[in-house]
Amino acid sequence: MIPPSVAQTISPRSYLYVPGDRDDRIKKVLKRGADAIILDLDDSVIAENKSMAREIVSDWLEGHVGHLPNIWLRITVDNPADDIQAISAPIAGLIVPRAETPLLAEVDQLLSAKERALRCKVGDINVIPLVESARGLLSAEELASAPRTLRLGIGRADLAGELGLAVDPEGPEFQSILLQLVIASSAAGIAAPVAPASTDFRNLDALRASTKQLMRLGFRGRTAVHPAQLAVINAVFTPTPGEIERASRLVSALDAARRDGSGVTTDENGGMVDAAIVRSAREVLARAGDTNLNR
């Protein structure tokens, strides 16, 4: 059995961005193979199209009430109230760019009013704060602990620009920054963070390699800017049959040891197996056993 503390951390492997002003793409988005969809009102929509994008998003949400458990909306920092007003049906949550503590507090109040208008439970709409500024990075622990936060995200290119880092956002120089999000998430008891998208959607080998590295760093999901990226992302964050089998053996071995009065045992290679090792094994089984995503 998957412990509740582990099961609660299960989150989508892949999030596909779709511009809010592209009605043609939005109509097809549920068939693209993403675990979750992000309707974007931010960077992918020019200022002149913002109002139109809100209307398109609002109409689409209203027409897909039964298909919204993993639909997210990325809002703009300048007009969060106008963007939230476009939510015409309960959705999974908001992606909040350049997230900082005061902005999350404002978003929380706006969402509470919207939830009451939609006649759904206050607090049901979650938030994924994107760390894209120095202030946001310094307050990662506060962002992770905010009432609506489901998991953290990061905008590496935006953050690199603000910090003046003349590095490739995919490079190793960012590892310590990425680990701060993993640590903050774990300390707050929320799901592991979601990794940023790669804009090079043609180089799937590079995407696979970088996604594997992000998984090793503690990330358990990634955003995508093109449907071609989804299969790779989903595959990397899905345990292999061999990983599942080994995890099952470890859990069974420790359970048997505990029944015999011992808190430790050994694996087939003679390595020690204790609660810490089995905790990781249970996380593998939790990811493998999740069937509630939008496959």
C-alpha cells in the first residue's frame, strides 16, 4: 500500500503550454498526450491580444467543464484580476510567473472571490509559483509553504537574465539553484517541483538527457512548449519495469524483516535495506501506480 504522505505528492509528469489566443491549438490540446494543460495568458500572448485570449479561454473552459481536473492557467503579473476573471469553471490551478509572497497573497484573495462566484469550495484552486526573480528565489521556502501552493516551478531563462548569469540555462551552473527548489518543496511537504521547458523542441535527445538530469536533481515533472516533447518527458518520469520490480522487492524485503523483529535487511546484492532506502522505493511505486492523470 502507498502511504498517504507519498501518494499526496503524485503530480503530472508533463504540462503543455498553449497560447491563450490560439483557438485552433486549444481545440486540439486535450488530445496531445499531456498529463496537464497550461492555457497561457502571459508571455506567448502579445499585449494587443490579451483581451481576446481571455475570451477564448473563458469560452473554452465553460464548454469543457467535465474535462478540467488538470487544466491550469498561467496569468500575468500586471493583470492578475483580469486573468482570474476569465476562469469560467473550476480548474486545477494557476501558474503564477515571477512569484513573490505579496503577489501570492493577492492571488489568494482573488481566487477566493472567484471560487465563491463559481460556487466551489474556497481553496480548491491550487497555485504553482514560478521562481523567476532573485526575490522569488530567496523566498522559495515561503512560496512553497503558501496555502494554495501545490508545487514550485522555475523560469531559468528569466532568472538567469535577472541575475546576470552569462550561462546556458540548461548548464550545470544552475544545479545549486534548482536544488533550492527541491529542498524548499520537501521542507514544506509539497510535491516535487516541475522543471522548466526546453525551447529546442526538435532536439529530443538533448531533451531526454536534460530531463533525466533534472529527475536526478529531484524534479518530478516538466513543462513543454510543443507536443513533440511530451512522450520524452512522460517516459523519463515514468518508472521502468525494472525499477518497479526492484522497488517492490525492497519494500517486501523490509516488511518481512520487520515482521521478524528487525528494522534492516539486505538486498539480493548484499546491500543494506532500511527505512530510508524503502522510502525512495515507495516513491517509485507511487509514481508507477498513479492512474489519475490525463494520459
